[in-house]
Amino acid sequence: MGRFIFGIIFGAVLICGGAFIYFTSGMAPVAATAQPMPFERLLAGMALHNKLHSDAPKTVPIQPTAANLLGGAHVYVQDCAFCHGMPQAEASAEGAGMFPHAPQLFTRRGMVTDDPPGFTFWKVKNGIRLTGMPSFEKALSDKQIWQVSLLLNKADQLPLSVAAALAPAPAPAAAPAAKPAPKRR
Ligand code: HEC
């Protein structure tokens, strides 16, 4: 029995010591550009998944009307595009420089159209801990958060008027030809 207890204590000390050395020796990754720690992605993913299933709202209080989607588009341009990119545009370089990367929410790979809008609402309102995803609870009203959540839910089937609000700005008209510089005498 004594040996068994000694074994457990010894094992616990070994695990704690190993973790201590891992975190104090500079071996654990801290740069945004470094590889994930062992189990980091799995554990963080599991925690978020379970939280969403228990806490995210199950019903959506507003309809995906053109007006609400347009409201969402304005929120998106102002508060999200910097990290999550715009439709038909280059991916956000800042979003790619984060750990984990900010998904490009208007690309096939990054779209969250399969997520219930309540999940997106929860993520935008509360943020995602230990990632660059901020909480917008203090910056946006619940209505604005629902609007942008519905926009992302319908990202692959937006009405034209809404898609236009997210379209790249048209190229500026050709500038009038510059006057030739006056000749020096
Ligand atoms: C400063 C950068 C930044 C800004 C600004 C930002 N996000 Fe994020 N967002 C992130 C990062 C990084 C992640 C990835 C988190 C992860 O992998 O768990 C993320 C994740 C998300 C996700 C989850 C995507 C998925 O695949 O599950 C949604 C939805 C989202 N953001 C929506 C928004 C909306 C809407 C806004 C604007 C109101 C916004 N974000 C603003 C950085 C940002």
C-alpha cells in the first residue's frame, strides 16, 4: 500500500515537474506564429463546443430581412473586416498573423453558414478566450450582434443590395492627365 501511494505521489510530482520545466524553460510556444502546444487545439475546441451547446441562444429574435442584413453588413465592414476579410478581396494579412488565424468569413473554407446563428451570436458577444477574437458586448447592441450573425449565416446567399454594400469599392475614374510641367528656362 505504502509503495502504491508513493507511486502516485511520485507520478504526480513528475508530471507537475515536467509541466513546470516545459513552461519555465522557454520551450512552450508563446509567439502568435508558433506551432500549437500539444493538445491545445483539441482542449480549446472541446471547451468551446460544450459551452456553445449549453449557453448559446437557441432562438433568433430578428428576421433575416434585407434591412437587418444591411445593418449587419455595416457592422461587419466597421468592426470585423480588418481581421476576417471582405468578399472578393485578398485575405486579411493581420488575420493570418494571429494565432489561431482569423477565419476569412466570406471564403468557402471560412464561412460559418452551417453554424446556428445563436452560436455566432455567442462568439461575437463573448469573444473567444485565448484567441484574437474580441468580445463585442460593450461595443455593439444585441440587435447589431444578431444582424451581423445573420449576415454571416447567409453569407453564401445574400440579396444583391447587401452584397453591394460589401463589394470592393469601384476603381477610381482615371485621373485627368497631368499638365506638363512648365518648361524651365
Ligand atoms: C482583432 C481581430 C478580430 C476581429 C476585429 C474580429 N474577429 Fe472574429 N475571430 C478572430 C479570430 C482570431 C478568430 C478565431 C478564433 C478561433 O480559432 O477559435 C475569430 C473567430 C470568429 C468566429 C468563429 C469562426 C468559426 O469558424 O467558428 C466568428 C463567427 C467571428 N470571429 C465573428 C466576428 C465578427 C462578427 C466580428 C465583428 C463584429 C469579428 N469576428 C471581429 C479575430 C477577430
